[in-house]
Amino acid sequence: MTEITVYYTEQAGRASDLLLREAAARFTGLDAAAFATVREPGKRPVFAVHPEIRASVSHSGGIWAAALSRETDVGLDIQELVAVRRMAGIARRFYHPAEREVWERADDPAAEFVRIWCRKEAAAKQTGRGIDGSFALFDATRDICEVFGETLILTDFCLPDFPDLFCAAAYPEPFDVRTVRF
């Protein structure tokens, strides 16, 4: 089974690209200077010299995380549970009908809203797509789902030192998540 490694740390004002270089260095055993990133607006970071290393970055609540893979693109999102204004309006616009049903029936609607959003963002990041009107076309409540024509596996996991964060990863085949704090 494929293993996705998620590196995480407190961001503490440090630039995301510098943290990503450090995570990539730990992932590969190479020097961090080898991992200069190239970014197109709205797209995931790509390593200029090592495009075979795939990364997805997220941050929330002062915590920064990156999922790294050698095989194919990976999607990662982390979300702090915070009060979300206009949940119903956001759900109407961006949630699939099945997601709205799960959210409306939840014992803790605020937590379920954030969990679903986290899974949706991880899936969209894996495919390289952003958040737009098509975000409502897929159901991220399922662990195996069709996202923009691709079959993805979605997995929830925890960062051991930050149990209040919702974390989700997306990958096109079954995978395990290994977390590394640095």
C-alpha cells in the first residue's frame, strides 16, 4: 500500500515555501536548497529540479502541513474548527446534495460542516482544480468518490499534537498516512 507522508509544524510567521523546502529535504534526504518551487497562480507548488516529488500544502490555526508523494499528485487539507458564518448559504452553493443531507443530520453540524469542507478541498487539490461552481458536483462524504472524472480515495486523519484540527488527504489508490512533526 502506498504511504503518504504529511510533515507538519507551527507556522510561526515562517514562509510556506521555506517550510515546504525543509519538508522535502526531510522526505528525500537531500539538501533543502535543491527544492526551489515554481507556482502558477492558483496551482499547487512544483519543485523546479525535482518534479517527481509531488506536494500539497495546507495551513490553518497557525499550523502548516504538506503531504509529499513520489508516485502521483496528492491532495491535503487541514481545517481548524472555527465558527463559520453563513454555513447554509455555503452548503447550498458548494456542497453536493448528499453532503448537505449528511451535514443537516449531524449531531454537531459545525464540526461536520468543517469535516466535509476539508475533504472537498483535499480532493480538489489532488486534481489540481480550485473551488468554483463545480465544487458541488462531487460527494466527499464517501471514502471512494468520483471527483472531476477521477476516482479518488479520501482519508481523514489526525495530527497527533493537534487533535482539534480536521485533516484529510486524497489519492487515486488506497494509502496510509504517516505524520512527521518537525
